Amino acid sequence: ETGVTQSPTHLIKTRGQQVTLRCSSQSGHNTVSWYQQALGQGPQFIFQYYREEENGRGNFPPRFSGLQFPNYSSELNVNALELDDSALYLCASSPGTQRETQYFGPGTRLLVL
Amino acid sequence: QKEVEQNSGPLSVPEGAIASLNCTYSDRGSQSFFWYRQYSGKSPELIMFIYSNGDKEDGRFTAQLNKASQYVSLLIRDSQPSDSATYLCAVGSGGYQKVTFGTGTKLQVIP
């Protein structure tokens, strides 16, 4: 167990809806990164939050947004859900932003119908 | 060209053998290199990380990095059936430590 928790574990939504996924980072970690992992693929970097600010972003549209709170927990919000958004969403925490190892939570599996 | 490339496998090895997993990356500015193990339906679990050229050993696992060739590998000695999983190579670069993953190599250890 890494100490990173995510909720919910599973979620079913319909196309066009909005979803919020939550992540609590490991104690002492101030950086949270979010990844999307489609079936049979490696995780793809969505964005990273460091001390409540977005610190980097991958090739995802603006309908993917996030927040980090003072306790370093984080949310991923996805608006206007599309079928291709169906994936495992992973949160990873690390103690900093430079050359730091990241530890993953168990993930949230999202199915969009 | 993909940023991080791995052979998808499956790579089948007999129990007790050495499994060799390979990965190449395109960004010469990459600074950190990771190997994660992912069991089916689970999240990735960090096995090894390496920052400098050469070998790094941890138990049955050895990570090897060659920055000149932009190549990183993972050796698993005395492979066990419990090692059967997908192994993800990940490369960190950029000021904010963006981590890019390969698609993973599926390893099957045959009893």
C-alpha cells in the first residue's frame, strides 16, 4: 500500500455528463499528478499540481481540469464526458517535483455510456 | 516516433530464468527513469528507479541505464510465476518532472 487513496473506485456516467474524481496524497507529499490509462495502454499524463498550482499539463483538452487543496489532496474534473474518456484514472503523489519517484493510488475506473 | 517505446510482448520465460525487459526513449534531456509493475486490474507499483548511467540492483531486480543509447532495461533474476505482470517503463523530464510511460511489456513466467 502506498498511502495514496482515490475515490470512488468505480463510476458509470453517460455521455455529456460531468464527473469529479478525488485523491488523497501520501503523507508528506505535496505534489499530485493525474494520469489516464486506457485499456492496453500505458498511463498518459494529464496534469500535475504542486502547492495548489497547476505545474504542468499533458495533451488533454480544457474540459479536464483539477484542483489541489491546502492539505495536498486533489480533484480531477471532467466536463462533457465522451465515450473515449472511459479509462482508469490514476493519481500519483510525490514529495516534490524534481526527479522524484511517484507512488500511485488504486485508481478510479470510469465507464462512459 | 513514440516518446517511450517498449515491446508489448508477451515475453515468456521459464521459472528460475532471467527475464530481460527493454525500453528506449526519445528525449535526450530525460533525467529520471522508472520501472513499474502492473498486475491486471491494479494500479502501477514502483519497482526501480535510476538516474545515472550504469546498473542499479535491488534484490532480484537490476535496472540498467545507457543515456548515450537512450536505453533502459530491467533484469529480473530467478523469475517467479508471481512476477507475471505488465512492466511499464517511465521516463521523467522537464522542469516539473512530467513522466511519460511506455505501453508496457507483458511478462509471463511459466512454472
